[in-house]
Amino acid sequence: MRDYISSLVYQTLNDYIKKERNPSHILVLLSNGREHSKDVWEHIETLANRFHVSLLVSEQEQEQVATLDVHDCFILEKITKEDIDLFSQNMDLLYCPVISHGFLAKLSLLLDDSQSIWVTLQLALEGKEVLLGHDIIQQSRRMMFWQRPSIEKKAQSYVKELRKAGIHFCSMKQALKVISARIKVAYDRKPLVLAKHVEEVAKSGKQAIFVPKNSIITPMAKDVARELHIVIKEKNDEEKRDDL
């Protein structure tokens, strides 16, 4: 009995420590459609020791996730717009540790003909921080420079365009540091509540809109809220997140 109680105390303490160490929640998207290497899975384990990590994977990789200590796992092929809304409300950052040249090109050209591109674009449009791992791009850069400089130049132009759009890049070695920095930027950024946000809530039939703390509510948003009888409330951590 004593051993049983000790094990419960240990588990409770361990869960508390883990919660304190993982204050931020990131969504990790495995997007390149290939079987991922051992290094990628170990990288995700490292991230899970620092952050709350939820995975977004294809159906064929679902079994490999079972051994990982992650917060949750979602199947890429089954994601809907409602899921995107939940991700936007609860995730601090989207991270794709491995991307292909095809993913890079399609994302830059806004070609959302694949589920992974669609998810990435939707979260970017929601204003979420998006971080892409460029290890594969960098590894092939030297080879393409000597053999196909025009292809390398095109790939770099895609990177440049995405950076202009607020998408960030890093290597897996840099990921921990960059993720922490990008999340801090997101926390420091004050959300802007516009009139259209209030109108969307009214169309959904709700009578209140819950906004993050320190939000900037425009005068027009306040006027529209009064006209439509929508109450603007500050969102607490314990409240259900009925976002914009």
C-alpha cells in the first residue's frame, strides 16, 4: 500500500513538473509525405520535453506516434475547418520540421491542393506563428548551386517570398531556441479585434465574443457590437474559448 501511494505521489509530482516545464502548446505538422527518419522522431521527443506538443500526421505514420510522449495526435487527412478553428484558439505555433521543395513551392504560390498546405495556409491566415524546417532545402542547396543554379535560385525566391509573408525558417538544431523566441513574439503581440470579427460572431447566433487579454478593440468593433447587441468579454484561461 505504501509503495502504491508513493507511486501516485511520484506520478502527480511528475505531471506537475511536466506541466510547469511545458507552458506553450505547439502543433507539429509532418508534411513531406515520406517516411520520416529516426532523427525527426527524436527531435519531436526533445520538443515534447520542453513544450506541449500535438502532432498532425498522415494515417500511415499514426502507429509510429504511439511511442511518443506527446499531448495529442491528429490525422492530417481528417482535418476540417472546425479543427483549424480549434488549433487557432489553442496552439501557440505551427512547426513543420521537415519540408520538401514541392511543399515550399506550393506554399509560396498559395496552391492549397494538399491537406498539409491547406492547414498551413489556414493557420497563417488566422495570424498564427508558422515555422518551417529548412534542413532538406539547405542540404540540397550546394548540390543544386553547382548542377542546377536556376533551380536553387527559384527555391531561394520561394523562401524569400514566404519570409515576407511572415513565415519563418530554421534548422532542427535551432528549433528550440527559435520556437521559444517566436512564441514570445506572439505573446507580446496584442490581438486586434475588428468590426468583422463581431459581425462573424453575430452571424453564428452567439451573443458574446471572448477576446484575449490585452486585445485592442477598434472603435468600429465597439459600435458594431452595440448595434448587434454583442457583449465583448475578456477571455480567462478557464473559460471555454469561443474565438473570433
